[in-house]
Amino acid sequence: MTRRPIAITAGDPAGIGPDLLAALPAALPDLPLVLLADRDVLAARAAALGLELPLPEWAPGRPAPEHGAVLWHCPAGATVTAGQPDPATGAGTLAILERAADGCLDGTFAAMVTAPVAKNIICDGADPAFTGHTEFLAERAGVDQVVMMLTAGDLRVALATTHLPLARVPAAITDAALTRTLTILHDDLRRKFALPRPRILVLGLNPHAGEGGHLGREELDVIIPTLARLRDQGLQLTGPVPADTAFQPDLLTQHDAVLAMYHDQGLPVLKYAGFGEAVNLTLGLPFIRTSVDHGTAFDLAGTGRARAGSLLAATRLAADLAARTEGQESP
């Protein structure tokens, strides 16, 4: 078990994040958890769901829990109604992320787990430049590049690009960017997942991986030369392979992770394989961050129909990775 607590952020207070957080203490009583949420929002949501949630309050400087959950009160900034997002809560949602990230950076937390946010609410109410958790945490940690990877059981899918319009993806697939992405993926598979020689399956960008240049030259001009150079440096890389044939069981069992070139190339397959139980993991940060595989689901907030499977899986994975990392740091 991890020695330090794990921070769990509530996400958008009008979404299902508070519903999911209300279910965590009973489901994971042995883990040390700090729930970052508005106390009134969390209490109201627990009451609406018929859950008892007697959470001791906590703040930095107080003793951290050895097991069980405590609450770090983070004001929402406005009255919250389940299912009705309000830009007035955007600053409060962003402040929760800042508190959790800073606590990971200063060693207070062993990891952070994030419930879903609504990008448009944060953009409208707090930061017009906000594009998502991944990019925000990279900037907060002072990291030039991170890698988004989702897991569902043994299937791991990482992304060469994340929240980009499709028209901008080809220009973002450069030798330098692909090299950084594959290096981060390789290093974190070794360090966080204890895979001594990670085997990575790399997808092509174009249909049929470019068909020898007839369906696009990105494979010939960038992807193939980059993979060849990295293989010479010792990385175990297969590809580029056509995306429509890459996710065959026989091929997947021979690899530890798949690198997709863009968001909707790899994630539909992964979410089909494990939606509701999949976990989003940010690689390349100086701390562990996991998240759910779904959005805010405003229509489900407060109804009792939201499922906590993905948040439970994300929290368990964060705890496992944290314990492994702390074990590596032990003398």
C-alpha cells in the first residue's frame, strides 16, 4: 500500500464527479484518500443518492490519513444544481486541479486521480486557454511534453497527439515529437509498469499506413525513419502498421502498448473494449496521474445511475503505481 494519500478531484461539481466521489470511501476503505470537493456539494449529492458520508475534514499541515477517506473542502464558487453546469464554478474546478497537482509536486500526495471536467465551462468561467487535464497538468509541472495513455485490462493505447483538430494532426507528427512520445512511453512502461523491455506497436497515420506513399507520405517521410533510428537505440518497435488491422488479439499479445497517431484513431477501440472500466493515465509527469475514461454526464448527475467503475479502477491503478514507485525509492 502507498505510504502517502492519493488526491481525488471532484471534477465539474454539476456533473457525476461528486456522485463518484461519494461512492469511493465505502468501496476502497483501506486506501488513504483525500477527496478534493466542495463539502456542501458532496454532502447534498450523497444525500440525494441515499449514501452516508461522514468524512473528517483535512487540510495541508494536518496528519495525512493512513487509510480511509478525508475531505479537503474546496469551494465551488457558486450554488450548484446537479445536471446544470455553470461557468461560475469554473475557477473553483480549476483551483481543485491546482491544489492536487501542487500536492503531488511537493510530496504531500502519492498520486492524483481526476473526475471529469467540462472544458467549455472552465474556458467560459476561468481560463479561455484550457484544453484539458493533460495539457494543464503538463504546464503546471513544467513539463514540455506528456503522453496520454488509456488502459483497459491488458490493453494499453497511447497517443502521439491529443486534443487537436484532425486537420492539424499531420503537421504535428514530426521526428522530434514522435521521438519524445516514444521515449516517454518506453521509459514509463519500464518505470511504472515494471516492463524491462517494452514492446510497442506503432500505428500509421494514413489508411493502410500510407500504401507506400499513395495514400500519404507521413509514414515514408517521418514515421518509418524515426522508428528505424529509435530501434537502433534499443527500443522495441513494430510498425507503422495499418490501424484497421492492428488491434488483432494475436498481434496485441505480442506487444505491451499501442501508439496511435491521434485521439480518435486508438481510443474508440479501447473504450469499446473496456468502457466504464478503462483508465486514463498521463505519462511523462513527475508524479502519477490517472483519470476516468468518460465525461461529466450531466444528465446522470444525482440520479443514482452513474457507475463508479472507471473511477474505482483509476484509483486502484494509481495506488498500485504509487506503491511500486515508492518501493523503487526505498533504500
